[in-house]
Amino acid sequence: MNNDTPYLKVDNLTKYYPVGGGLFSKSKGYVRAVDHISFDVYRGETVSLVGESGSGKTTVARLILRLIEPTEGSIFFDGMDLTKLKSGALRSIRRKIQIIFQDPYSSLNPRMTVYSMLAEVLHIHRIVPREEITNYIEHLLQLVGLNADAMYRYPHEFSGGQRQRIGIARALAVNPSFLVADEPVSALDVSVQAQILNLLMELQEKLHLTYLIISHDLGVVRHVSDRVLVMYLGQIVEEAPTELLFDSPNHPYTKALLSAIPKPDPEATLPKLLAQGEPPSPINPPSGCSFHPRCPYATEPCKKETPLLQYISDKHRSACWIFANTPDKSLH
């Protein structure tokens, strides 16, 4: 599954949005949505990017897909820098990189049947000859667990889980090799979430896909991810293989996220660590470690100096002054 060359390489990726100012005046500041992050995804992997709402996860997804332009940094996909590609070359790359949206209803055209939506994609990208479109759509629907007669129905005639399956079929229509799934199950009932996650795992094995999953819920991504990146206020604060992250979380923010996962045992003890207060504004982030105003362990160095995301053990990176060399198993 892993090799020496990353399939996706994000290097020093940054996105600042100007705020304030008038029509003819300069901006008064910047929203630091994504603040100099770097990470790799290898072919065949499932990497999850997790964090609270507002941490910058979805912005990262949009940057990778070139739906928005980065302020700084590079995005290498299969050896090509996506930030340097013009529209024609970018269009061909977008056949390889597709997205699954969070809300399956709003991402589907309510006035088009499933057949019309999928046929439009196939026609634009010239995937199959016109006379083979119906058979191809039937194959796509079967691939995601829907009957062939679903192609003649409209989005409002399906349940939330079925609509997400249609969204997945649309992403698969152009034969991609890399899927970005932006909160793919957060809009679904809990009973349906596991079905969609299992479907994604089955499709990955069958079609040899690579995933970047965006989520706010560590509990959701635990059983589908090979590695997890934890993001806070536009920065990655911890990275580790999934089981290592869950068994030995290092950064206090990761520990707080793990503590917030509901426990099925009614007699379970209260969470051992809770983040204090609300996340600070990305317009005016705190000095030093961005998590220090909410961290119960923060000391003076945490308030003054920004910790680097560095290796604390093999394959485990963390950005914390206090626990840099002391992974903690106390949560389990």
C-alpha cells in the first residue's frame, strides 16, 4: 500500500482571506484559514483530517481540488504541482481527483434525474460512447448498492443514505484514483453512517482508491483510516497511524477530541480532558501555541513560542512543548 513517493504531497500550504477595509482601502487583517501545513498521502491509503468546525479542514479540501487558490505553498499530485496547472491540464487531472460532498441533497440537482446527472458527467468527460451510457450508469448504481431503476428517479425520492450513494456514484463516474470525502456521513443518521463507511472501504479495495477523509469526529474515522491528521486553527498539531493516535495521543487537543467521543458504557467515567472555552479567532490567533488559551497544561513557553510539528517517535508527529516526548495512554 505504501511506497517511497507520495501520491499527494502538500507542502507549506497556506490560505489567508483578507478582512475589513473598504472598496478603495487596504484590508485590516487576514483570516488564517490554513496556516503553512505539510503532509503526504500515499497511494492506496486512507488519511483522515480531523478537527473542530472552523479548524480549516474543508478549506484544505477545496485547495487540493483547486476550487480556491492558495496564498502560498504547493500541492503535488502524482508528481505534478496542481498550483501551476492551467485550466486545460487541470480539467484532465480532475478526472483523477473527485470529491464526495457533506450534504448529499444540496449537492444534487433537484430538477434532474439520476440518469441525467450521471449522463451529463459521462458526456462532458467522454468516458463512454453515447450508446453505452445507460449500461454504464446501471453498473455505477450497482457498484454503490442501488437498483438500476433508481436512474429514473429524482433526488427527493431517495433517503439521505441513498442520496449519498448517488453522490459517490457521481464521483466514481469518471474513474478517479483519489477521492476527497468532505464529512461524508455527518448529515446522515447514525444507523446509516456505518453503511456508507463500509461502502467506501469496499470500493477502495475493489477499485484501488486513495482517500482523504475530512471529519470533525474521530470516532467516525477510526475504523477506516490508516493515518490521522489532527488540525486546529489552521495548523496540523498531531499526525500518527490510527491505532497509535488512539492508544497514545500526545497533543492535549487530540486528547480533548478523544475524550469527547461518547462512551457506550453508561458507567464509564467522565472525560479526562476537556478543552476550555471556545476556539480563538483565526483573524487574531494567540501567540505561541495556538491551543494554549484552552489547554489545562499550558506554561509560559507555550504562550510565547510556537511549537514545531516534529517526530516524537517513528511515524508519530506532534506540536506540543510539554508532552513532546511523553505519549499518554491514560485515556484508555
